[in-house]
Amino acid sequence: MSRVIYKEDRPKSHVANTNRITAVTVIETPPVVLLGVRTYKITPYGLKILAEAKTHSEHKHFKRFYSVSKENNFEEQIKKVEETINEAVQVRAIVHTQPDLTGIKVNKPYVLELKVGAKSAKAALDWLKERIGQELNIDDFTKPGNYVDTIGITKGKGFNGPVKRHGITLLQKKSKHTKRGVGSIAPWTPARVQWVIPRYGQLGYFRRTEYNKRVMGIGTNPEVINPLGGFVKYGLVKNRYIVVKGSVPGPKKRMVILRDGIRAQNKMIKEPEISYFSRLSQQGSAGRQEVESKW
């Protein structure tokens, strides 16, 4: 994380047209490789795969960790996808990441599906066909001023009691057995412990979605945002990056999925006017010297 100074552009804000400082998160976004396309149809049991077409990836680490059948014929598969595209209700892209381009010392790529938004399923398929086997950048997905949802896995905190896990009140000091527990775990009827009772268990390492994070900027020159000595517990950003307002779930070096904001937004889409991006050293007070930073 870092901080920026930007001009408040919400016209109804009580601090409109003034310079404000806010916390931001820098997410390194190396390009993903488009492997194929998969279509879905609706059934009484939910979404079911209608057809799919996958090609081979020339990425060196993809070949190490994933095997693709030599009998895989992309031309025949894409022809079947085109024949059944009128029945499709959803089109998804099959992509794999390239973590080896970063400095986090991870080589195994993730393979995942990403929903493609378009006016029709055929338009989405045409867009994907032109880019099969190519790299997709963050610029193909969003632009500064838009709002995105962030999906990530939160920090794991292990096994915890109900006080820390649910925030319940401690019992009185002369309570029997324990103070850091609930007074009663169940009534006589029904004679079972209900799910609403705060109990001990796993805390953290949950999948969480945070909505409507504003994109403050997208860049290709990491020197603009890298602090002196790099980000603590991460290092230096080496690829394209996106800067979003506020925080995102999870610790550093953990993958985050971005998608277009799905909740109704009556927000003005306008690129933020950033006048300053902090590049102070994060290595401690001894090395905190100011650096020139032109956004």
C-alpha cells in the first residue's frame, strides 16, 4: 500500500475541488495468456458446459505443470463452439497467469475462467477468437476512473476462540469454567447447537469480495510508484500495475481477481487527477527520505 494526493472530483462532496490524501493499493498485473474459450447453457440444474475449445501454451512453466493431450484439435473444437453459440447464455475465457514475470519467486501458473462481458455471446466469441494464444493486459479490462470488485483470500489467523472470532462480551470474573465463552450454547428445544451460536474455529483464510474499488491509475513504468528499497515483504514492481483506492483482501504476494463492479453505481466515471504519489522508503525511519515523484 501507499498514498496519493488527488483532487476530489465528486461534485456533491463537502470537500469538492480540494486536494485530498488517501490510501491506495498497488497491484502488479503481468499479462495473462488466453488459452481458450468455454460456453455455458442454462438447465433446470443450473449452468452446464455447452462446448469448449483450448489451445496449447508455449509458456515454459505451463508445460512443466500442465499437460495437454496431443490429440487436442483446436480447429474442430472452435467449430463446435461456433455451431452452438446461439444456445449459450454465458461465455468465459480460459487463461493462465505468468507469476514468473514478477519477483515473488513463484513459477507455477494459475489456470482459471474469466467471464467475458459483451452485448451478445457471439460478440464475446468473436472478440476471444481474435486473441487466442495472445497476452491480455490490464488495459484490455478497465481504465482509470472505473469501479472494480476485488476477490481475494484473506489473511489466515488459525484456530481462535469466540471472543476474537465473533467479538462476544467476556463473562463475569467468577464465571464457571471460562470467561471467554458464551453463557449458553443451546436451549432445551430444539436440542441441538444452532449455527447462529458463536463458537470457536477457523478465523481468516476466507474468500471475500469487496465492491466498488475505484481505479486511481494504470501504469507501465514501475519507477513512478516503486518506493526506495521496494515494498516491504514484496520487493519491486516489474510489470504493468493498477492502483486502486483503499485496501484489498489478503496478504502480499497472494493472487487477487478483479472484475467489473456488479452493483448498481450512480457514480461519475472520470479519471482522477493525481498530483503526488508517495515513494517514501518503507524500511524504517532511518531511510525515510523524500523522492521526486511525478505521476
